[in-house]
Amino acid sequence: MKIASFNINGVNGRLPVLLRWLAEAEPDAVCLQELKAPDEKFPIDAIREAGYGAIWHGQKSWNGVAILARGTDPLETRRGLPGDDDHQSRYLEAAVKGVLIGCLYLPNGNPAPGPKFDYKLRWLERFANHAAELMATGAPVVLAGDYNVIPTEMDVYEPERWVDDALFRPEVREAFHHLLNTGWSDAIRSLQPEATLYTFWDYLRNAWGRDAGLRLDHLLLSPNLAPRLLAAGVDRDVRGWEKASDHAPAWIEITDAEAGTKRTATRSSKRRPKE
């Protein structure tokens, strides 16, 4: 089973990119962030034509999350975090093929310090509390999305330029590592601990051409799902497509719970991260 996370940065404006990537990568489940579209503008007809069911929580401006599932409809289990009454569409949860998938778009938090940064920290705390509740259920869970967190210096080009940014502030990094210390596994890092892998390149200053990137998009696995991890990576070439998002899809591949086998090699090896 292949599960991916993709900050699409405007689902309608980037729809050709999304559809091309779905056709080439053939993920079984996809978490999308930053839809920038209200519910009624979500392109469900085009997504269904591509062979995917979907649930979504749209919002105009910078927010909006969706979960797609190939050949089926995701079974929605939660919309918004517990205690989240600010009406921002940042969290969606569904069951897909025996795995509980949480799709999140964590607040950016800039400028820091300030009210937006305080909101980011509060959101992270609510998210950590809910993650603990999910882990306690014993279900296989993946928490996938744009965390707007640079976990370590390895995950950023020229880290000295980001020391005051909300994505790299010590409080944010500590909160992310606290999640890992409670038992969640950073899928990409667990398989590629030394690789230089980015998932985001700014549109400014030729960041893509210089590979001046950040790793902001993460897939965290519960302890009972982590042993099923087979592969993980980033489809970085998608960032170079025409009218691409500033993010590239990050993905994992896990064994099937019943069969204990992975997808066929022709599908699972289509893309591998460039190191």
C-alpha cells in the first residue's frame, strides 16, 4: 500500500499536475493540503474520473485538506482536532484499506514570536494530544501532511538563514521531537537517516535550481505500523513540472496487513528519491 502527502498549493490551479502525478505514481491514498478552495469548488469530478474517491474540508485562502483513495471512498472518522473551534480546515481523518490516516496542515506561525506563532504552538499541543489518543487505540495510524516544521539542520539548505523562522524555532522542533519520543516514527528518516531530502523549494531566488530546499512534509507512523514500512521517499521531480506546487509529494510504501506483501515492482519502483 502506497500512501502519499502532497501540499498542492491550490488544487484547481494545479489540477493538471495532480492528475498527472496520480496517473504516474499510482498512490493508494493521498493526503492533500492547502486546497485554497471552498468545499463546493473542490474538483471531485476530475478526481473520480482519475479513479479516486475523496473526502475534503475546503476553505478559501491558505487552508483546506483532503484525503483521496484509489478505487474507493475514504471512510471519514474525524474533521478537525478535538477542541479546535477556530474553524480553520487543517485536519481530516479517514480509514483507508485498514489504515487510519490523519491529514494535517500545520500553521506556518510566522512572524515569530507573535500571535501566529502562539497559535502554531497551541495547535501542535492539541495535535500531540490527539496523536496520543490515536496511538492508545492500537490501530495502525499514519499522520501525514505539511507540518511546517524543519526537524533538524540536515533538513534545510543553509540552516543559519532559518534560525529565527517559525519553521525552525527551538520550541517547534522540540514539539516535533516530543511526538517522535512518544513512539511515532518519521518514516523517511527511519529508512534514510543520512540522505539530503527536501520536500519544499520556494518560488523565489531560484531555490529549485539551487536545490535550496526544506523538508516540511512528514509521514509519522504508529508503533504497530512502523514494522510494515518497506520504502519511503520524495517525488522531487514533480517540483520541476510546469505550474508545479512549491512542494513535492512525499510517500511511503507499507506491507498489506493480510498478505504481508508489497505492491508489484512495476508500481512501487516507479519513483525513488534522488540523493
